Amino acid sequence: MSSPDLAAGSERSARTPGRRLLLALAALTLVLAVAAVVLAVLLRGYDRTDDARSAALTAARQSALNLTSIDTRDFDADVKRVVDGSTGAFLADFQKRVQDPAFRSALVDSKVVSESRVLDAGIVRSDATNATALVVVDSVVTNTAAPEGSPRTYRAQLELELRDGRWLTSALEFVA
């Protein structure tokens, strides 16, 4: 081998480790870029899930308040709030009950006023369109039989459905 061939060979071997290092860095950069994109997509999905859970929880808290805060002096507006936040079988059942003249009369004649506040609430299960929430509400109920007020605590499990961008109560069960 002549000295120009020897020089070219050592020049190639000097470039080969540099070229390998450059390729390794390029591959590492590509892997990190792909990982960053995947992480961003996952986090965006997590944010949406977290936002949905938060919205469902807010709706459950409000629904529980609407159901336990009744003032017969503003009965129609209180009923409208419950109806506006309800759907499905729960909505149908609630509307049937409040349209019963005996139900309305019992509340109005007794001058029922219930002031409530949510003590605690949490989402038990959720997906993109359904959620189950547990809500604890404290109320003070006044009426003709208890004008000084009677404290009550309610624990409710609410089933919620996402309809037209709003979380609505589709079922409610008072639990011990």
C-alpha cells in the first residue's frame, strides 16, 4: 500500500468514529423528539380527562345543592334548576313528582325552606360521557313543624351523563 492509500485509510477511520457519534446523536435526538410528542399527546388526553372529571364533579355538587335547597317561596325557580340539570329517567321521575298537586301542597303549606351546603364530593368512576359521584350535603330545614330549623345530612350517589356539552344528573340515590 502506498503512502497516499495509507493516508486515505487513516482519514476514513478518523471520520468513521465521528460519523458514528453523529449518527448516534441524530438517532437519540429523533427518539427524544418522538418521546416528547407522545408525552404531549398523553398529557393533553390526561388534561381532557381531568377537565371532564372536574366538570362532572362541579355538576354533581350543583345538582346535589339544587335538590336539597328548596324554598317554597321560590318553588318554581328551584324546580326549574333541578330540571335544567337533569336527564333521562331521573328527570321524568322528578317532573312527575313535582307535578303532583299533593307534593307541592305539602311543601308549600308547610312553608319548607332548606338551606344546604356541600361538605364533600368526589368522582368514584368516570369515562368520556358518564360519571358516578358521591356528595355529602348538610342542610338546615325549617317548616311550620320546626320553625327553628332541623339539621339534616344527606349522602347521595349521583349518576351523570354528558349531554350536549353539559353534565346532567341521570340517577340519584341517597346512601347511608
